[in-house]
Amino acid sequence: MKITESALPQGQGNMPLESIITNKHEKVIYHYDEATGLKAIVAIHNTILGPGLGGARIWDYTQEEHALVDALRLSKGMTYKSAVAGLDLGGAKAVIIGDVNKLKNEAYLRKYGQFVESLHGSYITAPDVNTTMYDMVHIAKETKYIVGLPAVYQGSGDPSILTAYGTYMGIKAVAQKAYGSDSLAGKKIGIQGVGKVGAMLVDYLSKEGASIYITDILPGRLAAIAKEYNVQVVQDAEAFYELDMDIYAPCALGATINDQTIAKLKCQAIAGAANNQLADEHKHGRMLLEKGMIYAPDFLVNAGGVINVHTEFYGNYNAELAHQQVENIYTTCLTILQQSAQDNIPTQEAAIRLAEQRIQSVRNARLA
């Protein structure tokens, strides 16, 4: 096993290292295992409130630099997510580089578990893109620093259930702010990405009588949803941004809110489950504010999953308590939207302020 702190891929220049310093990450660890082909990066952003918790994402990155940038952005988002949700957790993330269909097997997952164990609890792993609660069973054979196990293993089960519910709460909150009512009946809502979270979100919105548009890179997902629900399928991903919709719900990968898409979007509000939705959180948050679009910060809206596993990590899992905590996303979102309007600042900035105030207060208490 080879572990190097803050190591960088050769030939990538100084940009990644500068990003680590600028964003005040505590630690970045690279890991490579020749036998299994495992290549992983764990970025630990902040552990003032507790150990860094974040999912393990497997993705076939074209460049290692892209994997590092993803790990840095996602781990920072996890810090804010846990802080705003009032959890005793810090922020971290693991990205595993490779083709999930070729590499993922028991040995591969167990080797990753050994890597997590070697970090001695500074990082707690969990399911994410291309990893499931059943993968966690193999990983748990090698480490105790893990959450998101199936219920039969005394775990919290599928975190996407409460991630979808929290996203639903966020959508209702932006509707309340934009339209004076949180009823979604008749509202035209576009869901980009109908994986587990997106599909469950369709169910919530359908029950409220919303008019739902869906798009996804996998035609099979679209067909399955369209067979079960009354939705309108949009095959052209680029045309999706130009739809006449009330609320845009990005639920796939990040950076879908950028120069090009903001110019196309006609919606009044944005709330979705995807991580890092703003390509540039400062520039594009300001652009949305100036355009009069109400944006619910992603790390607030998609916190349902981490809220769900929080009780698993700190004791016996309590499904009722987790559900109640996820409902608080609605109130917190309205508070942040109000603060944004009052101070004329982007909602992302208002949410980050709230998170950093809590982190700083705990830091000060410890210093005292």
C-alpha cells in the first residue's frame, strides 16, 4: 500500500495544490494498489465539528486532476452540508478513479476499506455515485469507519430515500418563496437526472399533482419512469434548459448552472439534489441573484442522506428522528432565502455564512 499526503499527479502544475491551500483542506491523501487496480483520493476538508464524513464516488475520470478537483469541491460541500444541518460531522470525500464495470468487485472494495481504516477515523466513508449500501458490506469487512450499511446489518439503509425527501422539502421551500405557497399542484418542474434520488422525487411531485419533465443520459431510466408516472420525457439534454418550467431540479452531476445554462433558463426557482451545481459558486450565484432566480443551495437541499447516516454513526439508527431532522431542511431553506433577500447576497453565500459561523463558534469554544 502506498499513501502520500497531499501528493499531486506529475505534470499537472500548481493549480491543484493552490486549490487545496485556498480552500483550507486539512489533508489530501492519494492511494494506489497494484493488485486490484484501486486508485483513490480522499480529501478531508474540515473536522472541527467531528470526523470528516462523505461518500465514496467511483468515476472514470479522463484526467487525475479532474478527480482531485472533484474531491476538493465535494469535500468542502460536505463540510457546509453537515454544519448547516446541525450535525456533529466534518466534511470529506473519496473519489475512486476507474471504470466501475471493469474494476468493482469484493477484493477491490475490501482494499478500499483497508485504505479507509489506515486513516484512523479522520474519514468516514459512505455510499455515493456508483457505490451502494451493499458495497459497504464488503468495505465494512476491513474498516469500522463506515456508514450507510443495509438495515439487516444494523445500518441506516438506502440514504437516497431521505436525500429525495430533503430535496422535496427544498423544492417546496423555493415554491413558497417564489409563489407565496408551497403547494406544487400544477407547477411545471424539470428533473434533470432520474437515478435513485430523481426517481423518488418524481413520486413525491406526482402525488402533489405537479407537471413533471424529466431527462437523463440513460434512455432506459426515462422509459421506466414514463411507464409508471405521467411525465413528459425530454431526450435532448440541451433543450431541457430552455423549457418553460417553474422550477428546475438538477439531480445528476454538478456544474450544470453556468454561463450557458443561466442564459437559457426561464424558471423562477432552482432546487435539486446534485452536488456542486454552480460551476463557479461566486460568479454564478451572483448571476442567479441578478436574474431574480431563487436558488436553494445544493449542500442544504441534498443533506437528507448525511442526516440519515449521522444517527447510524453516533449510535443506534433512529429512522423517525432522521425523518424529522430532514423536514427541518424546509425551515432552514426559508431562513437562508430570507437572509439572502435581506442582505442582497446570493443564497449560496448566505448558507456558507451560516455554516462558517457554526464552525467558528465551536472552534472558539474549544480554544477557550
